[in-house]
Amino acid sequence: MLKKESRIGIIGLGLLGGSYAQGLSEAGYQVSGIDINADAVKKALERGWIVKGGEDPSLIQDCDIVISALYPDAFVEWVKKNQDHFKSGCILSDVTGIKRKVMRSLKEVLRKDVEYIAVHPMAGRESKGIDHADASQFAAANYIIVTDNDNTKEAIDTARQIGEALRFAKISVLDSERHDRIIGFVSQLCHVIAISLMNISDDPSLVDYTGDSFRDLTRIADINEDLWPELFIGNKDFLIEEIDSLIEEMESMKELIDAEDVEALKKKMILATVRRRRFNKKKEII
């Protein structure tokens, strides 16, 4: 369980790791930070987000909770190399955007006296690095706890307490299959669409004529090219299904427009409007 005396270690002090460090320290917890970037560690210390930091993995040896803010593959590799530094009985968590692959990999290597509870904060920005970290972004964001049959109630409750301490708007619990399928649609497919839109035309004059619709649709095309290929490929079965569904729907729209079928187009637009308005409802913490 998360207690006021709990010591928390964060691996990776970038955008999300830095935001976690800020939020948890402001909530009154002692946070240690590990990063190979000395400048990130220095800034986290100067801002009071961590009480100690560096690149030495032994910095987490007294931590009750360790949270990785590394990319998925790097997270698993870090655990393989450095899990001897974990305190016996500590809880390991993360912020990775795909879960099935990570959970399978960790099951094969993680010490039996350390429990992994997967978490996906649905937050972030196009920018990366600690200079863009800001815990206030969590106030409008969803926080997903991703469980499997081996997770204890204590670990799930601890993950929930972390989400509450960071003041996420809504906390949900999903299994890894459901999580990855949903993320393939609500996140990864959206990035595929934005990237594709920006790659259709290289006309530099478009910037002089665009409105909010194009800017809103393509905002996430300003993307971290080191992270997202790993997320796409790690969830490729579900993502490809969603791309196929999108192509099918686009073909349907194309045929209706070509046929000048106004009534059928109206029905599609009404359905889209009804479904979109569900997202306008006030969020509640569950």
C-alpha cells in the first residue's frame, strides 16, 4: 500500500517520469530519480521533485515502489540488468503504452519477491524531456490499471493510490487484452491517421489556408519517432485490424459520396455525432 512514509523510485525523468516525480513529491512522498541524462537529474533536484538522483541503479534499493518511465523494450531490459537492486517485496509499475508484450516478457524474468502492476497514464504531449514535464496535465487525463490473474489486491490498490495522488480525472481497471485492443483504436489508430494526413501532401503553402479542423486532426503528427514505431509493432495485431476497419469505412464513405447519396451520408454523420457527444460528458473518478 502507498503510505506517506513510502519511498518511490522513478526510472527515467523525461516528460512522464518528470511529471510523476513532480506530482508525487508535491503530494508529500519521498521520490528518488534515475536517468542517464545528468541534466534531467539536476533539474529534478533543483525543482525539489526528487530527494536524490543519478544514473546509479542502486538508488532504488530502499524504494517500496519503483515506477519505470522508459520505453517498453528498454524497461524490460533495465529490469533484467538491474533487478538485483529491488527491495524485496517492492511493487514495480510503469507508464508504457502497450501491455501484453511487456507483461509476458517480465513474467519470464522478474524476481518472485517483486510484483509488477501495469499502468497506462493516458497523458502526454508532443514534446519530450523534463523541460516539458507538468503534473497538472493529469487532472484531465485517464489512468488505466492493467491487471492479470497474478496481481494481488495490494498491488492494484497501490496503483490506484498512485493515480489518486497524481489527481487523474478517472481511474479504470482493464485486463491486458482489452487494454491493448482499446489503445489500438483510441490512440494508435489516431496517430496513424495524423501521420498519414501529413504525408499525403508536401505543399508548404497549406499552412496559410488551414483551419482548426486540420490543425486538430494533425496535432499528434508531431510525434516521437523513437517511441511510436515500437508501440505500433508491439501491438500490430490489434492496430492492423483497426487500420483495416478504417479503410473499409473510408471506402464506404467514398462510395456514398460518389453516388451522391445524401440520406446515407446524413445517417453516418448523425451516428458519428451521437457517438462523439459521449466524450463530452463530465468525467468522474471511479
